[in-house]
Amino acid sequence: MACYANINIIHLTEPGQVELAYSVRYEVYVREQGYATNTVTDEEDEHCQHWAAVADKTNVDGTIENGVPIGTIRLAIKPDNVARLGRVAVISSARGLKVGPKLIDIFEQYCIKQGYHTIYLHAVSEKRGFYERLGYVVEQGDHEEFSEDGTPHIRLWKRDLV
Ligand SMILES: CC(C)(COP(=O)(O)OP(=O)(O)OC[C@H]1O[C@@H](n2cnc3c(N)ncnc32)[C@H](O)[C@@H]1OP(=O)(O)O)[C@@H](O)C(=O)NCCC(=O)NCCS
């Protein structure tokens, strides 16, 4: 099993850096979960902020790769200072290391700095507990699940950030 050290979250602001995020999405959505390749990116991406978690990876044969992308998150800005959190993914061999919570923490710090007072997301229903542990709630009127890409989802919120 690969081993990861020096986990670092990078705000992807330089041209081309967003490919780090897309490579994680490809690994998780396409190679692991079997979604179509055209689901990796969408027309919203170019208007969003993106982050990637990178780490130094020690392979089973002892070789080390530096700065390997292992996680990602995306921010879409909505009207009235509301932020939409999305496209959270951590590659399977790096799960359980709290990379997801780290990405969300950095995301929230950025939202607070920018004055976004509310965050919402459409979570895969089976991941609801992951977000609830981080303070996201399903509000009244949002208890009904809905389908996105054929998978049940639920909407969660975090308010009063600033
Ligand atoms: C969901 C995901 C981002 C979690 O990232 P991660 O870095 O592996 O998170 P961790 O497992 O370290 O979890 C942090 C905490 O959340 C908990 N958790 C993880 N998945 C959970 C779930 N489905 N329900 C409830 N709690 C969950 C962990 O037990 C852990 O709890 P702890 O802090 O008490 O130990 C990752 O599993 C993933 O990328 N999955 C595939 C893609 C996906 O489903 N994305 C989310 C779409 S909404």
C-alpha cells in the first residue's frame, strides 16, 4: 500500500494548475466509480476556484514521488455571497487521512476571507455523515433526496460563516 507524507493544500490559481484537480477527479470518478470521462469537467469549471491536496508518495517498492495530487475541491460562487462547495474527491489509497476535512477547512477559510456567509453542497447521500461531522446540516424542505448523474444526492448547508 502506498504511503503519503507532507500533505499540502494548494489553491490552483496559475494557468494549467487546475489539471491537478482534474487528474484526481479522473482517478476517482472515472477509474474508480465508472462515470463517463465527460463528467470529469463541466462548463462551470472555468468560473470556479479550485484546490488540490498534494503529497509525497512512497510506493510499495520504496520509490518516492513528490507532489502527487491526491485530493480536490471546487468553489462556485453564487448570488448574494453564497458559495457552493463541490467536486470533493480523495483518491482511494489516500482516504482516511483527513485529506477531505483539510480541503474543506481551507475552502471555508477562503470563503470567510471573501465574505461568503453561506455554503451549500449537493452531497452523494451516502456521504451525508461525512459533511454532518463538519457542521453541515440538511435544512427543513431539503430532506428529499434527488438524482444527479443517476446517484442519490442530498443538499446540505453551513450558514453564518461571517
Ligand atoms: C468522502 C471523501 C472525500 C472523504 O475524504 P477522506 O479524506 O478520506 O476523509 P476521512 O475518511 O479521513 O474522513 C474524515 C472523517 O469523516 C468520516 N467519514 C468518512 N466518510 C463518511 C461517511 N460516508 N459517513 C460518515 N462519516 C464519514 C470518517 O470516519 C472520519 O471521521 P473521524 O474524523 O471521526 O475519524 C472520500 O471518501 C472520497 O473522495 N470519496 C469518493 C468521492 C466522493 O464520494 N466524494 C464526495 C461526493 S459528495
